[in-house]
Amino acid sequence: MTHRGSGRTLGVWLLAALVVGNMVGSGIFMLPRTLAEVASPAGVLLAWLLTGAGVLMTALVFGNLALRKPDLVGGPQAYAQALFPTRSFWSVISGYAVAWGYWVANFAGNVAIITSCGAFIS
């Protein structure tokens, strides 16, 4: 099975916009109020900077992986599986573990967004 790309690429500015959009998300509505109750303004800025740096590093890692392995098709598990020989035990286990971690993190993130929206509405 061969994969034919669409020929379209994501540029630096579009990827940066995706990172900013993911960071801003629902947190822009709830996080400042919560942080202001327990932290100083310097602490709030430090938290935002650390979060932004972490998200940016994650985006750079996936961007670098996409440049090094443009033929891989799939989610984050495809990169983990590519570390080992095809269909080997460790390839399957690493792909499975990464896919599980990815979906658990997405589920937790969606629960946090729903909780934030519920608190914002009420």
C-alpha cells in the first residue's frame, strides 16, 4: 500500500498559530482567575511562559519528526513503532503504549475543557 500526499504542507506560521490556539483554548477564560487567587503576578507569568515553552518544544519535536520521516502515516504511535523492526514485539508494544497515552491525555484534556466551560457558564 502506498501513500500519496496531497502536496500541501504546513508552514511555520500555521504551525505557530496551531500552538497558540491550543494553548489559549479554554484556559484563557478560567486559568487567569484561578491563578490570580493563589499566585503572584510574577508566578502567573512564569506559569504561562513555562506552559508555552513546553507546548512549543512538543510542536518542534513533532515538526522535526515529520521532516525526518515524511513517509510515516498515522498518529504519534507511528513514530514510536518506527524505532523498532516492523511487526516486532517492541514495535507493537511501543505503538500501543503511545496510542493509549495519547488517548488518555486527550480524554483528560476534554474533561478539563468541559469542566471549564461548565464553571464559566454557571
